[in-house]
Amino acid sequence: MNARLTTTMLVGALLRRVEAVGGFAMILQKGDPIGGVILVQLLDRGGFSGLFERMTDVEGRQTLVRSGPKDGKQEFEISDYIAKRRRSDPDLWLIELDVADGERFAAETLCAG
């Protein structure tokens, strides 16, 4: 049997790691505590730098995939995308990170194992 960490545990670990290096991490919206999808909104010194989603690849491994509007999009486009995702999946978690190399932090923490 392959034991998996709950979404709550993974999110908690990510927040602690980011804060330990002086970054900013916050849960914007909580989802299902056991198996909710995790959407990570990355900032770079307060400016939007991308949305990433934790997904399972075809081989069953967890990966971090860019999703939603790309860099440079207007704030309303990002908000609209997130609102649509929440409507279609109310169990979705939305996490915000503002830390150097945030994509690496998220991938290492959410996709390890």
C-alpha cells in the first residue's frame, strides 16, 4: 500500500518551507482537506508570475503544470480564471507564494515522492 500525504499536510509543508527562507505564503482558499486539487499562484516581489497546478501524469507521478493565464495578463483575467476553477471544483485549494524560485519550492514540496 502506498501511503499519501493529505492536501492539508502538503500545503502546510509548503507554507513552512517558503516562510523559513523569508518568503511569503498564504492560503487564499481552502479546499478538500484530504484530496483537494492545489492551484499555486506565484508572485515575484508582489507581481503575478504564473499559476501552477499539481496534477498526476500518465505514469501516476505528481507534477506541477503551468495553467491559466500566462505572465503579463490583466488581474481580472487571472481572477476570472480562478473563479471559474472554483465554480467547477469547490474542493480546489488556492495558495499564494511570493518567494524567489517559487515554482521550484512548489514542485519539490507538492510533487516529492
